[in-house]
Amino acid sequence: MKQFLYTICFTLGSLSLIAQESQVKQWTFQECLEYAVEHNITIKDAAYTTETANVTLQQSKDSRLPTVNASASQGFKNGQSIDPITSDFVDEQINTTSFGVNASVNLFQGNQIKNKIKQNKLLADQNSLYLEEAKNSIKLSVTQAYLQALYAKEGIAVAEKTLEASTKEVEQAKARLDAGSIAMQDYTDAISQEATNKYNLIEAKNNYEQQIIALKQLLELEPEVEFDIVAPNYKTYTAPILPNKIEVYEAALGMLPEYEAAKLNVDVTEKDLDIAKGNYLPTLALTGSFGTGYTSSQNMSFSNQLDGNLNQTLGLSLTIPIFNSFQTKAEVQKAKIAINQSKLEIISLQKEIYKNVATAYQNALSSQEQLEAAKSASKAAEESYKLAQKKYNLGALSTTDLVVSQNTFTNAQLNYLQAKYLNILYNQLLQFYQGNAITL
């Protein structure tokens, strides 16, 4: 009975594991892109930075509003003193209570508030562009990781077919050894090749799992989440026609957010100059206060004194800068230098963008030529391997020569896969630089 229950539990457990394995979600490339953009922590961090910039913008707008503060105090005095409520000279112990409200608002501050608002608006726009740059960076990283995973997945298929062929060859070699038609060395060569191909299959699977781990991390998936990818149909892949390199570069300048952000940085530094120059101008502020109080030196009730001691003030405050140890002059000079540096950054970024576009273009061109060569080599190696198998079956070819032919075919297949996925990657980069969506 116990054995029967154990069998039932084991069977149910096995079925559960099989069901779980069959439920492993296969992610398409588009699903990976969308999920990464929504969940990647680098993008989230950039989004928080953008939110902070927007809060700073609102803060600078709110600086136009007046500041209002309320105050209250309680004091005790003994001996000769001035009554803080009545301003009378007294020579007795008194206690006082005072209440007040003070307000001030800047009417003019060398246009610094206005320029700071404009600058913070530019910074908010700039951070929005940095957020888009972060999204683009993650998209490119996901594209690269996905293609590497696809390459590794096809590598597993190649390794499995190669191992399957070598296993059959071992069986054939064993039969021929038993029949006395081959030497022991030929048989051991076949066994050695089968073991090598088993090792290659394990390595191919491990490489695929490593690429899956990298892709899962970009998507911010938990380690326990089962993950697999959908392989597009690239059996009859043909390299696309390459676009004009200069046109791609010009399109990149018009769509890359980091380039727009660099141009905005010039405007930001120009506002720094305007703000620094504002320190040369006077500051005008409007101030007002409202107060009342109670003192024990008066023979009046608390409420009557609060009503009778009411006071209000209203005034203008003008501050004219005369000399501040050349601090403003230095700030103006540094702002001018920063403007020139920001313009140099644009030139430097233009060179970097051109380098990236030109590199992607050259790699696409090179991989296209490699693809054609690898395709021809793979077909030739396949025909050669088929011919070698026929000769081997007829006893006209040694196991060593068959192994050499098999390895040549396997390497040719892997070279073709590598050239194919590199060509896909570089062509997708060129599409990206033109502002087109990345599609696999």
C-alpha cells in the first residue's frame, strides 16, 4: 500500500513538473523591449531625475510668491529696562507677550528669478531627453542580448545535430570494428569525437543560459522566473540593402535625444551668464508686518491690550551692489567659459555620433560580405561532409578523415550563424540611427 501511494505521489509530482515546464513563457523580441522599458531600473532612475527637475522648475516659479512668517514670544524682565510693547522706561519686574506676522516679496532681483525659471525649464526639458536616451540605451542592449541569445540557441541546434551524427558514426565504427574492417584507432577516434561533441553541446547550452541571464537582468525579472525566447524565422535570411551613410548620420543628428540635450546645454549655460550678470543690478523688495502684544506694566486686560497695541508696517527695501571683491565679475567670466565648453561638447558629440554611425555601417558592410562567404563555405562543407559520410559507409574513408570533415562543416555552420546575427545587429543599428523602430 505504501509503495502504491509513493508511486502515485511520484507520478503526480512528475506531472506537475512537466506542466510547469510546458508553461514556460516564450518572450518575443517586442515583448522584451516593452517590458524592459517599463521595468528597467536605469530607466526608472532617469525618470526620477526628470521628476526632480520638474519639481525644481515649480520651485523656481514659486519663488515669485511672497514669504509669510508668524511669530510669538514670551519674556520676563526685572530691573531697569525698556518695555518692548509700550517702549516706556520701567524699573520693575514685567512679563510680556508678543505676536506678529511678517511678509516680504521680491519686486526686482536683477531678472535672476525670471532667468532661473527659464533655465530650470531648459533643465527639465533636458532631463526628459536624458530619459529618452536611457530608454534607447536599454533598447539597444536588449537587442544585442536577444540576438546573442538567438545565436546561442541556434548553436545548440547545430551541436545537437552534430552529436547525433557522431553517435551514429560510433555505432557504425563499432560494427565495422567487430567485423574486422577497421582498426581500434579508428573506433577510438569516433568515440573521442562523440565525447568532444557532447562537450560542445554542454558548452552551447551553457552559453545560451548565460545569454538568458543577461537578458533577464535587463528586463529586471526575478531569478526564479522561467524564461525563454521566441526565435524568428531566419532560415532564408538575406542581408538588406545598406542605406547611405551620410543620410544615416544626418538622420541621427535629428533624432538622437542626447544630441538635442547637448544643444539645450548651451542655452542652460547662457542662462547662467544672465543670472551672474543680474548680481550687478539692484534688488528691490516689499516688506510688511502686523503685530500686537501684552505687557504686565499696563493696567489693562490681556484682550484689551492685544486690541490696543496693534501695529502695522509697510516698506520698500532697495539694495544696490557697489563692490563685492570682484565676485560677480568672476562668476560672469566662468559662465562665459562654460558657454564655450558646452559648444565644444556639441562638436565632440557630433564626432562621436558620426563614429558610431560609420562603425555600424562598416560593420554591416563587412558582415554582409562575410555572410555571403560563410554561406558558400557552409554549403560546400555540407556537401563535402555528405560525400565523406558516403565514403565512410562504403569503407573508403577513415574515421579520422570523417571527423575532420564533420568539424569543418560544424565550424562553417557556426561561422555562418555568427555572420548572420552580426549583420542583423548592425543593420538594426542603422535603422535605429535613422529613427526607425528596431524589429527582429
